[in-house]
Amino acid sequence: MTAAVVTGAGSALPAALDQEAAWDGFFARHYEGVRAAERIFMGAGVRRRHAVANPIDEDLSGWGTGARMARFIQEALPLGKQAVAGALDAAGLAPGDVGLFAVATCTGYATPGLDIRLASDLGMPAGLQRLLVGHMGCYAAIPGLAAVGDFVTARSRPAVLLCCELTSLHVQPAQRDLEQVVAHALFSDAAAAVVVEPGAGRGHRLAGIVARTDASTADHMTWDVTDLGFRMGLSPKVPDVLSRHVGDVVDELLSAAGLRSEDVAGWAVHPGGPRIIDVVRDELGLREEQVAASRRVLAEHGNCSSATVLLVLQELADVDGPIVAMAFGPGLTLYAALLLPV
């Protein structure tokens, strides 16, 4: 069977936004009278993040969803193009070499979509196959990677996965709702892409995918389409649910490859928030330095939804050994991938 190998990665970030400046310049007023709001912002593990719509300069909280979607396409196209071009350059491929282009996003929609517009803009072939992965949330990169990996293995053609998320377009009207405060303290914008090639002699091959959904906790994390953008629901119980399942998921992933936890050289944990990282570290018995890449991404970029785990993988680009990537999102769903060096 032809191996599906990740051979290149690229990313693109809009302008940086300091966390304290975001609080002082907008959210302190937005959440005036909500006593815990400042503590949540300062305790989110985020020093800075990135935003196509800086709330200090423009308040989108009263915008309708149609206006936000139009802005998404305007902002996502250059970011997506930069991320994909960077990944192709890193892999040494031209746009015409790509057989499948997959795009994952839960923050913006249009038809024709990013997949069609970017493929045309980048010069990908007219016979290109395309896949749009929509509204899966923070874990979408890993099922997206599974899909492009299956294509590469079955068709022996290269594929590209782009995750592009612009959460700053979904700032919500002021409400005395701590779930909204947490979401606004954590979420950020980014585009990240990877190239997957058949049988390449460099990079990391996709060696396994494991998924687990606990449908009994489906209400713990939601992403609702409203007339004023998309609204996050985020229960404080999410880390507790994660703690019940993450060990079994990783055991299943590693045992299928004849590996143990101590064999893993790199851990790409989706930094959904500081407590999420803590739970994964503690349940898997990891040392703090083993989740340092996730802490760095959270601190420097915030939670960029589906793009975030790809940013963590870029932090681990020089790791020579097995890598476990994992992400979590609505469902409540856990996804994990095993990447082995070739």
C-alpha cells in the first residue's frame, strides 16, 4: 500500500492583537459589570493572537451574518493563498501537481467556496478534485488529514489540506454569559496548510487515525448559526469529559502500531485552553516540556479552531520520531493521528 506522507506545511496569520490591549481597548467595556471577565481573559494562557477584525478598531458585534460571510471571503482568500503556497513550496511541488484540494473551516461559507476560488487563483488544474469540510470545529484538521491521506493512498496523487478560520468575525453582542467571555478570550484567526504525497522519502507518514465521540455530552460544545454570526457554547465540563476518553484513544492509536507512550517523540495537542492541555498532560502522564509546543501556540496565537493543531505540528517540524496529533471539538469528539518518520 502506498504511504501517505506529509511533506510540506505553510501558514498565514493576520495582524497580531495583544491580549491585554484587546481587554483594555474593547472587552473591558463589552463585559463591564461581569466580575469574572477580566480574570478569565488574563488566565486564558494567551499573550497575543491574530485578527482580521481587530475589535479595538471596529466593532462587528452588531453585524448580520451575511455581512460577516462576505467579509470572510474577502479576508480568507489572501491568507489561504499564502498558507497553501508556502506548503507547496516546502514540499517542492507546483499547484499543477495537486490531485485533491481539501478545505476545512467552520467560520465562513460562500458558493463558489474557498476551494474553488483558491484553486483557480493558485493555478491548480481544472480536473482537480475538491473537498470542503464544514462546521466540524476545532478537530476538523485530523479527519481532513485522514480524507486527503486516503486519496493519496488510493490515487497515488498529491493532496493539499487547508484549514482557514477567522473567529474574529464572530464577536457576539455583550451578554452576561461566562461561556461567551471564555470564547472571546481564547479564539483567534489563522490559516494553515499541509501537503501529503504518495510514497515520499522524506517527512512523516500518516500511520493511523482514531476517533471517539461521546454523544451524551453533545451539548457541552456548540457552534450555532445566528442572525448575528456564529455563537459558541462552551461548557466548563469539557476538560472532565476529555479526561475520560483521551487515554483510551491514545492507547488504541499507539497499540495498533506496536508503540507505547514513551516511544512518542512529539505531542501535538490542540490547545483548546490551558485546562485542556493540563488534562491531556496529566491523563497521559506527560512531562510539562512534552506539551510545551501546545503552550507556545496558545500563548502566541490563541485557539485558531481547526488550524491550531497544524500550527503545533509546525512547531514540531524538527522532531525525529513518532508524533501524535490530537484535537477536540463538538460532539464531544476526540480525534488523534499518528505520524511516523520515513
